[in-house]
Amino acid sequence: MNATTAWELLGLTGIILFFAGLHMLWQAREEFLFWLEEYFRLLRLSVRGTVQQVPVAPPRIRMERKHTLRMVIGMLLAFIAAPMLLTLGLAMVWLSRRGG
């Protein structure tokens, strides 16, 4: 197995990790929407300048949070680990074919 094949496998691993991350995000889509809603609610309160007036108990009953870790790992795989591996693999294939 030559060096180019190893780097191509690294890039392929990055692509597979990207799709694995997207799959995990799809499984935790309700959780993702919950945190997006919470973020915009807090952003809206901070823009209004009423952050100190945030109630201790939320006004409506929240569903149980079970898949937050799945969402975070999915985001890590899809948006950080996979692009890094793919970029590294492509760069090294390009360098090895260039003769550098």
C-alpha cells in the first residue's frame, strides 16, 4: 500500500465521518431544534436588555432532554472532525502526486 492510498483512505474516512455526523444530527433533530429555540430566546432577551429578568422556571413544560450528547457528537463529527480529515487527506494526496 503506497502513501497515496493511505491518504485517500484518510479522506474517505473524513467523508464517512461527515455522513455519520449528519445521521446523528438527524436522530437528534428535536434536540437540535430545542437548543436552537433556546439560543434565540436568550439572544432576544439579551438584545432587549432583560437578561436579569429571566424566570428561574421556564414558562412551559420542557420535554425530557435525552439526546443532547448525540447532537453534540454529531456536530463534532460533521463540522469539525470530518472536514479536517478530508482536507488533510486531499492536501496530502495533492502533495504526493505533485512530488513534494
